[in-house]
Amino acid sequence: MTPDEILQGLYDQTLVGNAPAVLEMTNEALQMGMDPQTLLFDALIPSLEEVGARFERGDFFVPEMLIAGRAMSGAMEVLRPLLAETGVQTIGKFVMGTVKGDVHDIGKNLVNIMLEGAGFEVIDLGVQVAPEKFVAAINQHQPDIVGFSAFLTTTMPMFKANMNALQKAGIRDQVIVMVGGAPVTQEYADAVGADGYASDASATVRKAKELIQRRRSLTPA
């Protein structure tokens, strides 16, 4: 295959979620000496952006997004260490976790895949994440954004507990806070004092980019 054919193949096969083909073409491309950044920015990210666009139009649903995301994840396992070596510039750093009391992670994992596919560095804390664990992770990783995910209405109050913990630790103003999950609304996000809310994975990427851009434009060079 030529480099152009590989890029087109990576785009097409990520779109349909053919993980084995994506992984095989990624390895073939690297053996040919293709640049990992080219694979990421000219094929994988555009494909995942198209997945997001199709989801928003109602042409794709959560299962299609998940299998496309998993296909890209397989390629990223191979590419991530190589990209780190080349010092590829990430959009920003995102710490993510499902709040204490909640063990749901499908939505969170999908968001993580979409964020990573868009060029974010994602630190996933998993599920049942206590406020103090979020505080420790923010201090350790110095992220641009922290994301709280909740799937149950009974665990949504943990958003406020987390916000209080950040305030108490004196780090609330250092980080952008985004919230999301099936029962979460913009009104609820506003009520707990979050900086951003998104209803799905695709919207999360868009909102995260917007919030980072806004903060950086306000920060003196």
C-alpha cells in the first residue's frame, strides 16, 4: 500500500470500527517509516471528527461511536509512546473520573476516547472517585480541565462535594471544571458552579476546546 492508501484506509476503517484493520495498517505504516503524527492528524483524528459529526446528525448512535473509538484506541496504544518521543503538542490535559458512589463508566470511557482522539492528554481516574482523589490528581498532573461524570441522580450531589473539596484545597481557580452524564443538565451544572457541561462525547470535545481557548486568551503571555 502507498502512504496515501494507508491514510485513506485508516480513515475508512476507523469510521466503521474495524479495529484489527486499523491496528494492522498502523503497524504497516510505521514499518514503512511514516510519521506517527501524520497518521494521527491526517487520518485518525479526522475520522473520529466525522464520527462525532455523524452522531450529531443522528446518522450514528452510541454503539457506532464506541466501536470507532475502540478501533482508534488500538492504534493509539501503538502510537502514544512514539508521539511522546516526538514531543507532539497536545491541546491540553484532562483529568476524568466517575464520582464517588457511581460505577458507570461507558459514557466516561467514550468521552475519553473522543478527547484523546482530538489531541488531549487524558488521565482517567476510573470510577468511584472520591473528592480527595480528584484533588490529589489535580495537584499531581496540573490539568487544564477536570471532568466529573455521574450516571445516577443519587450521585449527582457529589459534583458539589467535589467543587467544595477543590475550593478548600485552594485549587478551584487553577482548573476548568466540566460535568456530564445521563441525568445531568446545563441548569444543574450552573447550580453546582461548573465551568462547562456537555450532553455527549462529541459535544464534550467541542466544549473543552472552547473553554481552554477562552481561558488561554484571558491569561497574559
